Amino acid sequence: MKYIVVLGDGMADYPIDEIGGQTPLEYAKTPMMDLMAEKSEIGLVHTIPVGMKPGSDTANLSVIGYDPKKYYTGRSPLEALSIGVPMKDTDIAIRCNIVTVSDEEPEYKNKKIIDHSSGEISTEDADILIQAVQKEFGNEEFHFYTGTSYRHLLIWDKGEVIEMTPPHDILTKTIGNYLPKKDVLAQMMEKSYDILNNHPINIAREKAGLNKANSLWFWGAGTKPALSDFEQKTGKRGVMISAVDLLKGIGVGAGLKNIIVEGADGTLETNYEGKAQAAVDALTKDGYDFAYIHVEAPDEMGHQGSLERKIKSIEYLDERVIKIVKEGMDASGEDYRILVMPDHPTPISLRTHTSDPVPYMLYDSTRKNARHMWLYNEREAAASGMDMPSGAALMEHFLD
């Protein structure tokens, strides 16, 4: 038996009047998921433990089978694993977004976050900006590392884990009340605006009608992580397929092989087909038992508040990932299971994550005769009566 998780990050949502009270998942045209639902188990799963903040870090740990209350040490340390940054026990890792802040207010504290992703800046452009920041601030205590797109890393030697706010939680809000309480971090963020706002990269971006990448934003601090090995825990050799450093870091920590797919970039225009085929090849040609395919686009579209693009991202997931995986596995003759789900909701109306339970669909190729009238979406999952208490419980059920 082979096992595939197709994770549509942030795919779940709330009913939206503009599309007749449906969610984007209900409204989207998803013929492959509709077909699979006829022979699938549908239900809800609670991926965010009570008392923990909803994020792709805690939620994906939960889905892969690691209780966040036991294993979570912060988001950024997982990203450090992906980038290949060796952390000392005394190091603190901090997520370092390059964001767009408004530039009309004279004082930094009065500015607003316009875009948490700086228009999904390319990694190449972002690297130039991170190098400029490292030149200004880098020393034995602080070191900046380039990640992917707008997502980067600060290592703080002998630092502190302090509470900081994710930038996607405060879009359009004045930043003064959300700056870190640690002066050295707040001062670096303010000074970064002076370094980046008129950098040649941003002058060119402004001329091209793109959002400037004109400030650092720190959040997600944590200590060196220690995950148990997935294969030792489950008996399954697995691969991780994602464009996002966080998920790659979870893969490294769990001993999954990270498969890098050319053109996979975490945006709406990512290489969906390449991800799907990489999973099929790993399972049918390379002897792996488990594949985790992570698609970031629904979450990004939720943060952007773009209903049309979120619907499109779900349709792409159906047509360009799930369809290819199912057809490839059918052709191989292997028995397989596919688990389709989000990690958390990212509602269009809120543009940030919530802790609501999410719908899952568990398809088993050996289940030949079962026929149901339901479809895969939030409403029907809630009506199914299936309610998994945690992602870890669902993963155990999936692999059973």
C-alpha cells in the first residue's frame, strides 16, 4: 500500500455571500475530488491543539503525525533546517519576512503593512536585499540567511524567545502596537526601512508597478527542534514535496527526503504537474511508501483576500495535482490511499488563519463498491459525523 497526502494549505474557508453562501471549496469546479468522494471517507479533523496559535507550522506538524504540544519549538527553527543552517543549542531562530509598508508616514511606527509578501518577490531579488541587510546588521550575534521569496531567517546567538506578531495577521493595521518589545529587534526593523526603501531593487519595482520590499518583519522565534524519525515511527519511507522552507524543514527534521521540483515556487503559478509527477515517481519507481505534497497557493490567495484566485488555486489542485496523482497510481497497479485536506482555514474575509476544524477526504483504491452521494467540502464534512480529535489521530488512521 502507498500513501499520499495532498495538502492544500489554507484551503478551508467560510461561506461567502458573493458566491451564494458557498465556500470556495464548495464553489470550485473539482471533478476529480467529486469522483473520489463517492468512494471516500469524509470528515472533520482538529489540526490546531487547544491553546496553540493557528499556523502552517503547528498544523502541518499535526497532520504529519507530530503532536505540536510535544514537538513544536517555533516556526523559524524548522525553516532553519530547510535552509541548512546549523543551530547551536543557544541559538534563537527568527522568521524574517520582507514586507511592504506604507511610505507616506514620516515615523516608522505609524506605517501600515500593505503586503506581507512584497508582491511575492522573487528569491533572486530578495537575496540581494537580505545581503544588504546582512552587511549592515550582521555580526557575531546576528546573522541573516536567505530563504525563499519573502521568507527569510535571522539567527540570534544567545537570544530570547519573545512573542511577536505574524505580519499576515495585521495587514492594513498601524504597526506601532505590534513591534517587538525587544528594542534591538524593533530598531533593526525600523533601520531596515531606511536601507531598503530606496534600494535600487525597490526603485525598479516601483517603476514596474510592483510593491516595494521595503522593511523586515520579525516573528516566529524558537529554539533548535528535535523531531523523531518518520520512518522509525511509522515504518514508511517518505518524501516531502513543497516549495516552502517551513515544510522542507519539517521534512528534514522528520527524516523525509525533500524532492525539489523545478518551477515550484509557492505561488498560484507554481509547477503543480511537476509536484504531482514527482510524488508518483517516488512511490512507483523509487520505492518510497509515503508522499506529502504541499501546495501553498490557496493560503496565499486567502491572505491576499482574492476570492477569484483562491477558487482558481483549488481548481488547479484538483486538475493539476490530484488528477495526475490518481491516474498515475491507477496506471501503476499499486494499491494506494490519498488523503486530501487543508492544514487550517485561511478565510477570505479575515485574510489570516483560524483554528476551526478542517475537512478531510480519505480515498482508498481498494474500496471498489462503496458509493456515497456526498461531496468533499466543509459543509458535508461537518454533516458526516466523522470528527478526528487531532492530525496525529488522522495520520494514524490513514496509515492503519
